[in-house]
Amino acid sequence: MADFDLIVLGGGPAGYTGAIRAAQLGLNTAIIDKREVLGGTCLNIGCIPSKALLVSSQYVRFAHHEAQHHGLKFDGVQVDLAKLMARKQTVVKQLTQGLEFLMKKNHVTRIRGIGQLVAPGKIVITQPDGSTEEHRGRNVILATGSVPMELPNVTIDRERVVTSDEALSFTDVPAELLVVGAGAIGLELGSVWSRLGSKVTVLEFLPRIAAFLDPDVTQALQKTLEAQGLKFHVETQVTNVALQDKKVLVQAKTKGEQNLEFQADKVLVAVGRKPYLDGAVAKDLGLKLTERGRVAVDQQFRTNLPGLYAIGDIIEGPMLAHKVEEDGIACTELIAGKPGHVNYNVVPNIIYTHPEVACVGLTEEAGKKNGTQIKVGKFPFAANGRALANDESVGFAKIIADRRTDKLLGSQIIGGNASELIAEIVSIMEFGGSAEDLGRTVHAHPTLSEAVKEAGLAVDNLAFSIPPNPRQ
Ligand code: NAI
């Protein structure tokens, strides 16, 4: 048994970031994870491997469909799926090994096994060989993450009816893939397999795909994805999934009560994620949860149990790696007596389709609904020189600002490199800047970022490269 200042239970982005910051602040820290390697869902079966597959599959799409625009012709393009998957795994390995190295260099003790808090400050760890050991932590952080949500009446057999865990590692390209849920996972993995040759159909319960975005953005996204071959059925709820001889039969109901049937080789269920807490805290300790089943914490990440904190996907808030990393940093800073804080109003959210979609802050729809006085500027990538040169003229940048003060309240960008472009908006919002600040800042030419600047100018109808909007 060892005594630590801090034990972190869970080695994903929330846990490993928190553990490193704790060590930097001089806390004797241990991190426990049941996986052989750290990194959690994000590094092992989430953000990173999906990005590796998105890049490889986009090259395939480029070779098949886009190269000819550039005067290039590839004959007989072949995909070695095993090699493509191996590259993805190499990326994952590099990063997870890097984390082990960082833990060592920061003197964080790495313990493998399934941990359970059995009494305040006391953790029992069951190791892979079944043996147990006990450790004490003056402070304990729960950072056990999330797992895919399942649907009633749908058995996930992990072979033909799968979650994102399996859809990142298919060994063959399914001829027909049906995706349930048009959120980030459904759209990203749907894109990957469509580019690699699957016929992809996406069923979405809500009236539009990626419904957290404004309708003009989702319309543009759906149109482009349809042009790439994906099919969508919105306002369609999956009611039953049955394994047949060779195919999977999916039954669904539309909002108008119409019954639909689909057949597919694989079905990917991507209907959200739920907190994963199984056994992490002994039941009799009475850990308090919110109505939505997340761990209840105060503004300093304290649970109702003494010395126990919770961060990441198990507490309220978006289940996004960059949000949970900030939880980890703020929580350990608070434990170390420092003023840790996260600005949850400015958390970007990205879908890594082609084109990418990125958003932050208030949407136009939400602003109009809640009565905020807003003004909106939009600038199309078709009017941006670099986007044309890059053959990435689809999409636009959109800025939402306060009508009276001009303060930047939000942004949505659909277009090439949107995931990188949104960082500028995030920074300006973090400093309380205005649309004019964005519009008057010098942006290098020719860059895609000029479209973002011009969207800032368009808020006051002052964009240079598009005609004035007569309605403003
Ligand atoms: P999600 O909550 O983003 O989307 C799930 C979609 O499924 C929703 O649009 C929902 O209306 C729909 N749905 C639910 N039940 C349905 C039914 N019976 N029939 C048809 N549609 C149904 O969840 P997703 O995509 O699984 O992602 C899970 C979490 O992981 C999210 O918090 C997401 O933000 C995060 N994530 C983030 C990524 C990124 O930052 N690029 C990538 C992947 C995941």
C-alpha cells in the first residue's frame, strides 16, 4: 500500500492531463487505468484513430473523385485496408507511448487495473491477473469517462451491429453500412466508410443532421455529404434491428408514422455516449448523481463524498476531449490551492467531415429563440482566393455578434480547415473581443482565415469581397 497526495482514476484526456498538472504542482500523484496503455477512449478508440482514418480515406476520395479537377489521373487505385488500419494503429501507439513517457518524466506512478473507491481516500485495485492491491489518496479524482449509448430493442453484437469502437477497425469494407444517429460519430465514420466504398445510409431522429448547428450550416453539410454519396433520412427513429441470414434488417418509423425498412451488412449505432462509472465507487458510499445520471459536482469539481472529485465525461457538460482536459487542469489546480477555472461558454465543437464544420458559442437559432439582440455576418469560401486555389470553395464562415455592443457571441464555420480556423474566434471570445476586432485584425493573404475576417466585417455589411447585403 502506498499513500499519495492524489490518485486519479481513469487515464483518458481528463485524467492524464490532471495527473500531469498535479505532478507539475508538486503533488505525489498516481494514475490508475484498466487499459494496458493510457489515453482512454480519445487516443485508443476515438478522436485520434478516427482522424487517422478520415485522412487516409480522404486521400482515397481525392484519388477517385477530386484529382481530375487538378488534371491528375490515377488508374487502378487500390486500397490496402489492412495497411490503412495499421497506419492508424501506429499513430495511436506513438501517442500512447508518448503518454507513458510523460508520466515517467513527471514522476506520476502508473498503476494498471480496475480501481474502486471503497472508503473515503481508499482505493482497491484489481489487476489483470486478479490480484488486488490497496492505495490511499488524500485526494481522489474520478475520471472514468464514457461509453457508447445503446438503443432499446437493439442488441449490439459487436460484429454486425456495432458501436464506434468496432467501426474504427472493420477488416472489410461493408457493402452497405447503415448508421443510426447523425451526430459527430455517425457523420465522421459514415464519411470514412463511404469514401472507402460502402453505400452509407444515415438515419436521424431529429429534423436535421448535427442539430446543434444552425439550419443553414446543416443544410450545406447535408448537401455536400449527399454529393459524396451518403443518404440521409431525418425525423426517422429506429425501432428494431434484427440479424438475418446475411444481412441486418433495420426497422424505423418516420415522424409521420410511416414504417421504413432497411437492409445493411453492418449497422453502426452512434446515438450518443453515456457516463461510465461501473463499480468505480462502492455503492454503499452513496455517490450523488444528477437527474441525467452524471456525477453531481460543485464549481470546484467536489462530489458529495469527502476528498472525492469528478471531472470529464462523467460530469455535466459536452463530452469533448478538449473540455475534459480543461476540467483536469482546473480540478488539480484547485486541489493544489490555486484558482483553477474553466470558461464553459467558449468550448469549440468540431465535426471532421469534408468539409469540416466547427462552431463555438451562441448559434443564430438559439440567439433568436432566447431573445438576444444579435447581428449576423456570413462570408462564402467561394469568394476567398485561397479556398478557390485549394479547390475548397464549399461552405462559409458565419459570425454572431451582439447587436448593441458588437461583442462576438459565436461562430460557425463550414469549410476547409474549419477545425483550425475556429481557434481565432475562440481566442477573441475568450478576451471579450468584438466583430470589429476580428474585421480590423490583419490576416495573411491568401489564406482561408481571410474568410473569417470578412465574416466579421459582414456583420456590419462591410465585407470587401462580396456585394453588400441589401437586407442589412
Ligand atoms: P451525438 O449525441 O452527437 O449524436 C447522436 C445522434 O443520434 C443525435 O443527433 C440523435 O438525435 C440521434 N439519435 C438518437 N436516437 C436515435 C434513434 N433511435 N434513431 C435515429 N437517430 C437517433 O452522439 P455521437 O455522434 O454518438 O457522439 C457521442 C459524443 O462523442 C458526443 O458528445 C460528441 O460530441 C462526442 N464526439 C465528438 C467528436 C468530435 O469532436 N469531432 C467525434 C466523435 C464524438
